[in-house]
Amino acid sequence: MITGTIFDIRRFSIHDGPGLRTTVFFKGCPLRCSWCHNPEGQARQPELFYWDDRCLRCQVCINTCKQGAISLVGDHITTDDEKCILSGDCVEVCYAEARQIAGSEMTIARVMSEVERDVAFYDQSDGGVTISGGEPLMQPEYLLALLLACRESEINTTLDTCGFASWETINRIRPHVDLFLYDLKFIDRALHKKYTGASNIRILENLQRLSKHGHNIILRMPIVPGINADAENVRAIGGFAAALPSLNRIDVLPYHRAAMSKYERLHRTYKSAELLPPSEEEMAEVVRIFEEYGLKVKVGG
């Protein structure tokens, strides 16, 4: 029985495609965007989430952990990642809900049991299921199985992807996707490598191929001042997008700092802590440039 690693299932989403949707978040991503707002989706394996401000320092978790991975250092509870096996025992006994495991193995049937709870809302709003992440294409067999299960239940499907995968993988799943939300950050290869840790050659080539096949595509560009919001990059993306044979529109997504606390819970450094969200004027300029290329633009998802 095929299983995949999921870190969240969010019902009644209105920002991940048309209508009311259930968004299923896959774990694992090939990119490491410095502004990533879902850091718990980067690693393929489950991880411990810890809220220090919720912790009561009751030390029940310390006494429960059979691996001796948890200890009190000064006034703080700490976890030794090398000893922790993510058994979940400490999560179950934490009265304050300060401990959580991000990511769990789920069967297709388990995911569909959540998805099918809201079929009536999908039908009324032209909504459906959005598969996001992380990067769903990193779990291709599981992704295909979930898409087929949604198709069998006549549920509309949207795939939120960065496009970093082989064309063979994308070619297998594309007939079962009703809408692609395709992330695009840079055209310049060096800048893409610098800020995401990976090349964008496959990303651009796969986007062109999907567009040539006539798929329903919405580009999504995060607007991050000081990184990719300059006119040169915006014009490069505008020219590339305008040349695509088929494109619904481009959504410009203003950067926000809401994910900073997630990095703390994962004991990671947030690389974009000094960045500020774009102003209304900066967003308006991005929209203006894209519209110069004849593109349909929407602010927000």
C-alpha cells in the first residue's frame, strides 16, 4: 500500500486555486529559497516542531523520552536531534502542546478520507484539491496515485509546483492536473542558484513544455524586495511569460515574515530576517511592468 509523507492538510483554503479547496502539503523540496514560508516542508523526513513559549517546563517529556534526547539546560528544554527517533512519545504527554511532529506517513485512503469531507463545498464553489508542499514532484508515485484517486472521485485538481523535476515525471502526472500553480522566481541562472540553491534550467524548460501542451497555468512570483523585485528581473520574467503559448495569468505574491517563528521551532536560521515586505508602491510597479507585456496580473493568490 503506497504511502507518502504529508505535513499538513488544510481545509477551506481560498488562496490555493479557484473556489474552496483542501490543500494537501507534501514534505520534501529540492530548493532552499532563502525566504521560504514553509520550512517544515523542505526536508523529506518528519521533524520535531517545538514552541519554547508554550512550554511549562514541567519536564514530563524528559521523563518520558526513552532515548534520553530531551534535557533541561538552564531554563530551556532542549532536544538532541542525534538521539531523537521521533517516536512521538513526548508529543503525546505534552500538556501544553509545545511539541509536535511535522510530517507523517499517510496512505492515499487516509488523505482521501479528509479530502472527501468537503465535496459538497467543492461542487458549490468550483473548488477542489490543491497539492502543495514542499514540492509534490519529489514524491511522484504517491502524487500520481493521489491525482488518480481525485479523478476517480471527480474532484478538481490543482498542483502547486516549482517545476524542478524530470520531464518524464511531469509528463506522467500532467494529464491528471486541472490547473498548475507554477512558481517562478528568476530568469537569471546565477541568481536562481544563489537564492534557491538549485538551477532553473529544468524549471524553465518544463514550464515551456507544459504551456506548449496547452495546460491551464497560473504563474506565481513571490515579490521579495532586495532579492528578485528589481525591474530587471521583473522584465525578464515578463518577457519570458509573454512568450509562452498558453498562460492564464501571473499572480504576484508579496513577501511576508510570518514564517520566522517556524524557523525557531525547527532550530534553523532564517536567512531573510532583515528583509521587509514590499510596499504598495513596489507591488504596483511590478504589476505595471507585467501589464506592459500584455499579461493578466493578480496581486495575491
